Amino acid sequence: MRISPRLLSRLGILATALRQRLFRRRSRPESVLRILVAHPTKMLGDTLLLTPLLAKLREQHPASEICMLVAPPLLSLYRRPPYGVVPLPFDLRDPESFRRLASRAGFDLAVIPGDNRSAWLALALGSRWIVGFGGDVPAWKNRLLDEQAAYPGVPGTWADMVAGLVPGPPPRPYRPADWAPPDSSPFHLPGKPYCVLHPGAGNPLRMWEPGKWRGLADRLSQLGYAIAFSGGRGEESLVAAADPDGRHLSFAGRLDLPQMWHLLANAALLVSPDTGVAHLGRIAGTPAITLFGQGSAVLFGAGEFWREAPCLPVIADPFPCRDMDTLFKRRIPWVRRCDRTRSQCVEPRCMQALTVEAVMAVALPLLHGPGQLRETLYSRASDSQPTGETR
């Protein structure tokens, strides 16, 4: 019987972790010289949302070595690492990946932001003290945590909550200078000020109708901006549906992550669903609009850490079927989101409720400068219906 590479990796991690558990006493370290952030995921957005945690760890442990597990496809963004963090490549599908990590074993502190199964990996890498959120299911996932935190009882972004796993005041708000742009292979940017429209998303229920992307491109073109559609490999058809006559530039399937960073960093505006590119735009400092359908602008918006970022949501809120209250399998009373799949939801009415007019109402102050943006942000904070939301 052939054992899958993923299972082989898990067996190696489990065996090493059990040896650590049986033969080493657990104790809180008096000094923290080496720190591990263990949230192994291939998802760009989930990885970038750990940035507040990295910032806070660096502020609280200025002389410590801080390491973070990073999926190999995302490593190019961390080669000029923010906050001096050391990226450690890890892929559960590659048993050699864990064996290579063994040479870096021996951490005083490990932080587990999401699924507590990662505590087994942290223990296998010789972590003396493991901290994470309790309440994961099934309950065995929580047993290796030396310190369990609870999610806050008041609304906030997941990124800010993760930073709360580290004692101390919140980190200083993010500025684009905190993260050096990655080195990129040359490519041709549009020749005049441009807006990036990114129609793709991992879950098709998060996608906006092609006709609305077309209408938004027309409106922005009338303001004098070039339009640059973007998308990952395999998303070329989404751009073709949004721009069937090929009137605009398309970078779909043509850019790697560093090139995508530079496309966004030089753009006047980014419009995208709630997906990894939205978070990449925030890191690059791009004025950006995120279209929230299923997702929660409270959980995955700018929050405190990115409060100075020129980023605004467009969302129909409240929406009757945005009614799930779980995050990483923990029930949180104030959470309102949706995680349904196409088989569970025939028609994404939450995305269909968003109009081109609502997006343009948010786009204009972003495009016209900091003064109008500050006014928009102030109105958004003082009004019960945030700017750009549809009723």
C-alpha cells in the first residue's frame, strides 16, 4: 500500500512530537530568544494577515530571532523580510520539507494563530512553550497548547486578534515602508495612470457579475484611467467575460507574485473581491476597494493595524444569509459571515446586491486624494451605514 506524501509528513511530525512530549518537561522560558509562527497555509491572504503578529513580536522581542512557516509559492514575497522575520519554507505534501526544518529546531516560543493541529508541528520543532486560541474542535487539537487564549468578546479583525496572542500594547500601525518591495522580473506597466480590476476569487460565490466589472471599467475609463485586469493562472476566462471585446489590458496568468506587487504598488486603485490580492494591495499601500459578499468586513477589513491604509469595503450589510458565527471552527457570538460552497448556495445574492454606483461612490475619494479620503473615512466611522454599503 502506497502512503501519500501528506500522510508521511504527518506521521513524521507526530512521531517527533511524541518523543518531545514524553522526554522533555514543559516550562515557560525565562528568556525568549527564538520564536516560531506556525500557521502553515498555501493561502496568500491568510499568510499576509499575520503581519500584525510579526510587527508586535518584533516590538516586544527586538533582539529575538523570529521565524515563520511560509508555503514555497509565497516565499518570493518574504525574501526581503518584513520586521526581520526569517521565512521557513514548509509544505505538508513534501516529507523532505519537515526534515529540512529539523535543522532549525529549538524555539523558546511558538505562536499558533489558527488550526491547533499546528501545535504538533511546533512541538516536533522543539518549541518549549506553545500559545494559541483555545476552543478548536475536536478537543484533542488543544491539548498541546501550553497557554490557551480566548477570542475577544467584542468585534475586531482576525489580524488584530492574532496580534493579541502576544502580551503588550498593539503594534504601531502599518506603513508601506515597513515591508520592502520584492525584487521583480521586468514587465511593462501601463503607460498612464491606471486602475487594477481583479475579478477572481478562490470561492466562486465571492465573484461579482462580469457585466458589473465591465460597467466599472467603463466608468473608470471615462475618468481618464487605463484599466488593467489581473488574475492568476486559470482566471483568464474571468477577464474575458468581463472584457469580451478586449478593450483593456489583461495581466491574467502572466505575473508572478513580485510582479503582481509592483503592478498594485503603482496603481491608482485596486478593486477586488475579498481574496488574497486584496490583502496584497494593502501591504503594497495601494488605494483599494474590497467587495465583501460572503465575508465580513469586520473580520477581514483594515482594522486597527491597517487603519492608515487607503482601503475601504463595499458590502451589503446586514444580509440575511450571512449568518454563520464560526471562525477556525470556534463559535464567536458577534461573528457574522458565510462559508457556504456552490453546492450549498445556488446564487450569491450578497455579491449581486453590490452595485457599480456603490463602488464608484467609494472609488472617487480614493482617487481624488487624501483629503477626500479622510472625509470618507470619518463619515464611515460616524455613520451606522458605512460608506459604500448598499441597503
